[in-house]
Amino acid sequence: NAGVTQTPKFRILKIGQSMTLQCAQDMNHNYMYWYRQDPGMGLKLIYYSVGAGITDKGEVPNGYNVSRSTTEDFPLRLELAAPSQTSVYFCASSYSGGRDTEAFFGQGTRLTVV
Amino acid sequence: QQQVKQSPQSLIVQKGGISIINCAYENTAFDYFPWYQQFPGKGPALLIAIRPDVSEKKEGRFTISFNKSAKQFSLHIMDSQPGDSATYFCAASGIQGAQKLVFGQGTRLTINP
């Protein structure tokens, strides 16, 4: 089992460019999440999905889009990159949404917008 | 708005000492309080978690103390080791249909040999 796999690990974007951060999990988890981690700010939830075809906004969704066409994949799309989106992005998954359910995180994508 | 406040931001402890990290929350609907450990270049990994119906949970050298009335919880690392040097995040979530974690700001812990 690879767990949660994120690609790419690093990326530099120019302002206004677009890109998709990929996330895949092989644990057959229904729930998937995208967080961003800024220095000294902890992680903040961007979007989440409770199953294929179902997505919802988290705390900081502006400037991002997601889709969930399969159980395994949950890509995060940046349409018009801005310097404020410079951050480390983490994808996570969990078997269910109930309490005591562990969330498993990928290794992250470090994105710099210049 | 910061719903989970964590302190200190950084902590240096001697090997064998006790490391203590504190968190306070505002939302009384939270009912699950995990701690995550993150090493450089890696994603956070669950370390230990507690529910509000117990006041303490211990797993090896790691203990969570929970004070529901004060809306505070803390992580204690006994006999701290250099391998414990990492960033620690407290978090909280409620019954919302998804494990939507609200994280504290993180504490960078350094254990000096």
C-alpha cells in the first residue's frame, strides 16, 4: 500500500498560470481532503469530498477547484495562480467521517507562485 | 478566526525531560482531539487522540490531558528523546459528517542530546 500519493512534490508557477495538484489513495477511503499549510498558521481545510461525485468547501476555498470522479483520485485545481497561494499543500484521506477516524496525509506539494 | 490556539510556537527540551504543549479551543461542538506529529518534508501523522468523555489518555511516553470545562488539552512527552524532535499540531473536529480537522498553529519541538 502506498497510502496517499501526491504529485508533484515541488512546483514553481508564474502569476496567472494554472496547474493541477494530483492526489491518489489506494486505501479505498471514501473521504478525502485538501489542506494548505502556511508557516506559523497550521493547516487549513480547502475542500473535502465524502465520496465520488460529492465535494464541498472548507475554510479557505477561494482560488481553488476540485473534482472527485473516482474513489481513488481527488485533484486540486488552481486556475489563476497568485502569490498568496504559495504554500505547502497536503492531501489526506479517511475511511469515514466519524470521530476516532484517522486521517492519513500525503507527503505534500510545495508550491511557489512568483 | 482561530478556533484552536496552540502554545508555545517553539520548545527546546533536554533529553530525558518532559515536553509539554498546550492547546485551547473555542467551539464546544468539537468532540475529537487528535495530535499530529510532522517531520521535515513529510506529511502530518496521527500520534494520539482523545475524546472529551475522558480526562487523560496515555500511549507509551505520550499523554493527552483534557480539561473539558476549561476547553483546554495538552500533550505531554515523557523522557523526551532526540527522535521526538518534530513539529506537533493539535487539532479538533466535530460531528459534521466529515473529519474536518481544525488545526492549531504548531509547535516546533527540539530535543537536545
